[in-house]
Amino acid sequence: MIAALRQSDRRATLAHLAYGTTWEPPKEVKPERGLFLEWAPIRRRFDVPMRAQSEQLENLDAQLAVFGADGAQVLEYCLDESLHCGYRRNQPKPLPWNGELFRADLATYKERGIRHYTSFAVWVNQDYVAACGEPPLDEYGEGLWQA
């Protein structure tokens, strides 16, 4: 796929999404130039920092050994209301936000050479705000800025 994209744009890149059936890193296939890691730890715990989740970190380190940290990014779920409310639409539940834990996670990723971080914010909308109050978007942005 990356080869086809590069026929149109030699600078094209493509993510390998480490999630679900691709959670385990490839063992026999080497990534093509332009393929970067997007690591999505949906089964992580939100009550302890990532550095205390050895099984998760072992996977991340194994993925980084294959793909490298250049261009790698973490796709997190700290703001994903759909996940935290159990995918029950219109039943908002406060996000399990912990700013200290968030900043610790950013430091853990940075130690591994990861400089890109994103999060879903599914269903963080006016219904969420009415039921749970303002989401921690300012603290999220500030944490990213300081990382």
C-alpha cells in the first residue's frame, strides 16, 4: 500500500496501527520505508501510569524494535467518553482523568523517543458537558505543550 501511495507522492507515509489483531508486532515482515507505528493501547488501565503496566510497555517496546520511534505516535483513550461509558450512548460518565498520570504517561512515551500523541474524544459533546461538566481539555493541551 505504501508503495502505491508513493507513486503519487514520494513523501507519503502510512501508519501501522497496533491494535486488535495487529497488537502483536510483526515477526517476519520488515516495515517498508514510510511506514510508522501508531500504538493504540485500548486495554490499558487508567488508574495507574503506563510505566507501571509492564505488559503494555513490553508490547510498545517490541513494536518500537520493529518500527523505530521516528514518526511513531501513541493513540490514547484518556478523553474517549465512548470507551469510558461502556459504549452506552446518552449515558455520560465522568472521564477518569488524572492530570498527574497523564503527564507521567507523556514522560514514559518521550523516554522511548515518541514525540506524537493523540486521543479520541468520542461523545465529549454538549450532553457530556451538561451531565459531567467541562472535560479537561485545557489540562490535556497544557500537558502536551509541556511534554
